[in-house]
Amino acid sequence: MSMKRVAVINLKGGVGKTTTAVNIAACLGQKGRRVLLIDMDPQGNATLHIGVRENGKALLNALQSTTPLPVQDTEFSGLQLVPSGYLLSEARERFSKAMGRDLLLRTLKNSGDNWDWVIFDCPPSIEVLTQMALNASDSLIVPVEASFLGLAGLEQLIMILQETFRTDTVKERIMAVVPCRAHPRRRIHDTMMKELNRIFPGKVAPVVRETVALTEAPQAGKPVIYYSGRSAGAKDYRDVTEWLLEKTG
Ligand SMILES: Nc1ncnc2c1ncn2[C@@H]1O[C@H](COP(=O)(O)OP(=O)(O)O)[C@@H](O)[C@H]1O
Ligand SMILES: [Mg+2]
């Protein structure tokens, strides 16, 4: 089976990128897949969510010398992590967008191919670190907030991706659009879901509801399936993962 390389991307902050990257990675690991989660955001939120504290220097160095990535084992089944931290933000000064874009892919290729899934958590802007992740991935997962502004942000994202890849086949690269932080009983929810299904037929994942366990799990340093296995959040991310596996085989 070939290694899937997936960037979790949206240019908006707070939509659920990190939550989605961490929890899909953990669910895939629990399902017996070998998963590498790469935190490309200098805020290091995915790293903290896994319960790891790091400054990001090792990842910066690896990118600079294209030596193997600083892969760590985690306490979670099937899941390995490349941690990040504030020092990774130096990449913005060190590498230009044009020069930097293929560094991550080269570095990843020098790190072996021991994984079924490699998942990149991206920062919320189109900068060199995001460019690296886009260039290193073969498909995209786009978390989107179920709101009018969420939908507007999605249209912007598609346009920017089209420029980045200089192609209008961006939609084909999208493996899944994941409605996050959803309130299914609000009227806007149905409107939004209809619109998403119209724009991305067959690509809209099961909904992830706004729930307490998902807000609390990062502080505990655990993916939600380990923090509260019976919670709605755990169920929702298991469903999304199951759906992804059915789709991708
Ligand atoms: N479905 C959800 N239910 C409740 N809280 C959520 C949910 N998804 C994300 N959050 C919370 O919202 C905040 C932003 O989510 P995050 O995944 O960090 O977004 P991003 O990476 O896009 O900036 C975090 O505090 C996170 O715990
Ligand atoms: Mg994030």
C-alpha cells in the first residue's frame, strides 16, 4: 500500500484544523494504520495536543539540511509525531517561498517510508511552511466551519490553492471537506451542508459537532478517543476516519 500524504488546510484560524489533524491521525493509528503526524505550525498546537513540549528547532534543522525528520514515538497506538514549536517560525526568514517549497518533501523522502498515512497540520496562512506542506502532500483535508463566513473562506482557499498549484484541478486534490464545530440544530447548518454538497459532491465527510470533550482534550494532551472514548467528539472523529478509509481503500 502506498503512503498517503495529506495536508490539513484552511487559511482561517480556529476552524478545527489542528483538532482534525490530531484526531484523524489518532483514529487511523487505533485502526492499525502506521501514522506520522507532522506539526508544521510554529504555534505547536498539534504537538501540545499530543502532550509533547518542544521548541521546533529540530524540525527547522532537519528542513535546513534535508536530514531525516525528528520523528518521535507517542503513547498512542500507531501514532508517531514530528513536533513543532516557536523556533520553527524562523523558517519564514530562512527560506523563501520559491526555494523552500520542496524542502519538506525532500526531507520526508530522506526519512524512510514507514507510514501508511502522513498528516501535516498547517498554519492558518499561505506562507512558506504551508507551501512546504502543500508541496509534500498528494491530497488535502479541508476542515470548514459551518457558517456563512466559513463558506466564504473556503472559496478564497480554493482560489489561492489554484494559484499555488497553477492549476484549476485543486478540487480533485481535495480528499475531504470536514464540517467542524457544527451545531446541527441551527438552521444555517442545513443551508451550509446543502451548499457544501453541491460544491464538493461526494467529498463532504460526516459532521463533527461542537462538543465539550473536544475543547478539553488538548489540555489533557490526548486525542479525544483517549481522553473520552465514549464522547460525541470521539464518535464523530471515528466516523470521519471510517468514512475516509472507505473512500481511500
Ligand atoms: N468540534 C469542536 N468542538 C469543540 N471545540 C472545538 C471543536 N473543534 C475545535 N475546537 C476548539 O476550537 C479551538 C480551535 O480549534 P483548532 O483545531 O485549534 O483550530 P485551528 O487549528 O484551525 O486554528 C480549539 O480550542 C479547539 O479545542
Ligand atoms: Mg491549528
